[in-house]
Amino acid sequence: MQTESLSDALLVVLGHGTEMNAGSAGPALQHAAELRRRKIFAEVRAAFWKQEPQIKDVLAETTAPRVFIVPLFISEGYFSTEIIPRELGFNFPDNLTLAAQHSSRFYCRPVGTHESMTNVILSRAAEVVKRFPFPRAPKPAETTLFIAGHGTGRNANSRKAIERQADLIRARNLYAGVHDIFMEENPRIGDCYALAQTKNIVVIPFFISDGLHVVEDIPVLLGEPERLVKERHAAGQPTWRNPTEKQGKLVWYSPSVGTEPLLADVILERVYESSRSAGGK
């Protein structure tokens, strides 16, 4: 149980944001609203790097004696641990084990690398099967779990958070198999059919928002016709029907991890870490 008081502090839930997809702001707004409801902080704001309200403007407006900025990012990558903190005047420790501190402002580590993200993934996996139990809800021991990420050769850290979660879940011996798969690196999204030793597959997109990668690209990579996916998306329908049979497998596909309600607790944990690193001052 955490004991340090945060009643004097501003919490900023920081999203990447984009002007191209209105839904990208949704998770930051969702979790900021939940943490505001808990009345732990003096104030809770959502802010963004690429859209309004921008993080620099939010920081310029505040008079709070302490500010905690929690990046709603999946990995300790180029933007979350280099570009954004540098522009805001922070320098991360070399080992990235602590938050960066600048005066009474704290730039926390990204949510996606926190070990409690394991519970977020498992909640997503259980939820999607429970919600769509046709023909019956398979048990985890009858199911192969896949954690799907973007992957990029430009930054090795982009896949580490996903590989780490796969390791943590595999160690629990809940599922028949647990694998990480990627859009732009090996093993690829489409390799899931060959990797799975079970008929049942659950795919969890390890992304913050249900953007185009989640609602269009990954369903296509899983084998849905691109034309059909785009038609469904344009009509406001789910782009993947749970479960769908592909290559002799039954595939359940969940929303992104970033919209899971448990992520509010991960954000809070990042704040408590930062507060403890400063001695709870």
C-alpha cells in the first residue's frame, strides 16, 4: 500500500498524439479521467507531443509544486526516452532504472516497460475470449497467446518490452504457448499459425491506441482481405470478427493494451516509483 501523499502534485498523462487519427488521444484521456476520479492528485491532465494540448503548454501553465509526467508509450524508444525528455529539459540516467528529475518535475519511465503490464495483457486475453466464447471459451492451457508489436530495426528497445512480457507470461505456465510477433521484424504477425501448437490463438496488440496498425494492418497481416477490413472500418464495424478461423486455427484478436482499464494502475505505479526515488519529498 502506497503511503506518500500526492495531493500537491500535478499528474500529466503524456500521449504521442497525431492530427491524422482522432482516436489516438483516447487512451490518454481515458486514463487521465480515471485517475482524476480517484482524487489522489491536485490535478490530472492529459497532454500530447503531436497535438493539442501540447505538453510544453501544460507545463507552462501549472503552478503545482510537483509535477509527474508519465509517458503513455509502449517502449523505452527514441521518442519516449530521447526526443521528448530532452526537449523538456530532462536527462535520463544511463541505465533508465529511475525517472529523470528536473527541479520538482519528474519524467517517469514509459508504462509499457513496467512489469505489471503482464496483468494488463492477461486481462485483455481473458476478456476477449470471455466476451466471444463461440463455440466455447477455450481454457488458457488449450490456447497459444501472441503479443503483437510493431518492431523496427532502427531501435532495438522497441521490441524488448514485448519480449520481456512474453517471458514473464511464459514463466507462469498458464498458456500452452506464448510468443512475441511483429509487423516489421521476425517472427512476423503471420508466423503465428506456424508457431501455434494449439487450435486456439489469442492475439494481443501491444499498442497504446486502436489506430490504423491495430484496426487495419494487423488484421490484414493475420489473413483478412484488405478490402473487407477497410470496408468494415469505414462502416464503423469491428475489423476482426471473434473468433475467425484461419489456416485451421480459431483466432481471437483483442483491442490494444493501451485501452485496458488496468493501465491506470500502471501509470500510478510509475508515479510512486518517481516519488520514492526522490525520497517522497
